[in-house]
Amino acid sequence: MKQTFLVLVLAVATGFSSVPQAAELDPMAARIQTQMRSSDRHEYDLPRDPHRKPYETFQFLGLNAGMTVMDVAAYAGYTTEMLAAAVGVDGVVYSQNTQRVLERYADGYYQRTMDERLANNRLPNVVLHIHEYEDLGLEGQLDLAFLGNMLHDFYNFEGEEVTLSYLRSIRKALKPGGVLGVTDHVGTAGLNNTDLHRMEPDQARALLEKVGFVIEAESDLFANPKDGHNMQVYEESIYRRTDRFLFRARKL
């Protein structure tokens, strides 16, 4: 099932990637656009806007103001900040990281970036949620969870059983009828997807279904036919522009 999305309008004069013109009518779009233009926004974020497409992604997933959501494996927190704008002042965003990610990865970069992002109550509806993936807590409290470009690492480096335990933990945190959004880099059978940091979409589908999710929609929002699936995702020529799948999986 494909989703038709509004056309992006590029704010060339300011250098910011804008959400659709519907921002004048859609309060969520307007909030995201305002956050994108915030003067105290982290320098990490701006180059990611055109490629992450937060407004279109959240629309596809059915996100609404006032929801309680989780950014699973938030790392530096780009999606956390966009979720905070999307759910508004009445919503709550749990920005999940493990202690290991915050302390050890990239010489503490993720810890520093998250500290800067949340300093001085800058995002008052965000809760820093430091928990292991297999023990997220918050049983039955989330309307929506988002897992961006991480499922391949779970599967390729930690194996199927560990990955299933992580997905069960996410499912447990969701309310009945809650949604898990999953996006990841498309891999092709027969290639070394571990080294390439990719995974086959069918592998992702199977994992989600094994723990009881129903994949009710798929989107080509991040499709890129120029990506031959044979380059590592961090190669300069394809970085941030990989061919990616996007699933909306529901807990029934």
C-alpha cells in the first residue's frame, strides 16, 4: 500500500527545508516548520531535514497532537525534536537511549548533543528515557513508537532472537492499537548487508509479524531507485539518500 504525499516547498531564501504549504491549515505542519526555523536548533539537524521528511513520515504513521510517543534509539535526537513539535504541548515524547550509546559511542557525542538539545527545558514535553532495548518499561502507555534506521543493526549484529526481544519490548510499551513506525536501508539478498548496514524488507516484515505486529501500510516516501543497494550507507555519494522502506505496523 502506497501513500501519496504533499509536495515539499523549499525555503531557499532561508536555507531551511519546509514542510508542505498545508502548514497554513495543518497545526502539526506549522509546529514542525516553526521548530525547523528555531534559532537555537542544533547544527546537527539542518542537513537532515530534506532527507528525514518528518511531517510526511508522521502523517503516514497517523501521529496526532497530544499523543504519547517514543523515539526508540534516539541517539542525537533529531527525530525526538521533530516528534516534540508534532505532538504539541499536550503530548509527551520519550527519547530512548541506552547508557552505552550515550557514554561510549562517538566519544560521548550523543550524550553531549542530547544535553544541548534538552538544556534549559528547551523541549519541555520530552523525557530522556535511558533504558535497555529489551526493557523499555511504560507497559501499555504509548500511542506510537518510531524506530529509524536501527533494525538492521539489531538484526545483523545481535541476531534474530535478540532483535525479537527488542521488538517485543516495544510492542509491550504500546497501547492496544498502538503503532510502530519502522524505516531502514534497503538491502538485497546475496550481498553483505551487515557490512553495508542494510537489510532486506522481507526480513523486517518477518520480524515484525513474529512478535505480533500487523503491517497495515508501506510507503515509498524514502524510495530512491538510484541506490543500487551495493554501497555502504555512509558512502558520501549515497549518505542520507539511501533507498529506504517505511512500514506502519500496528499492535492489535
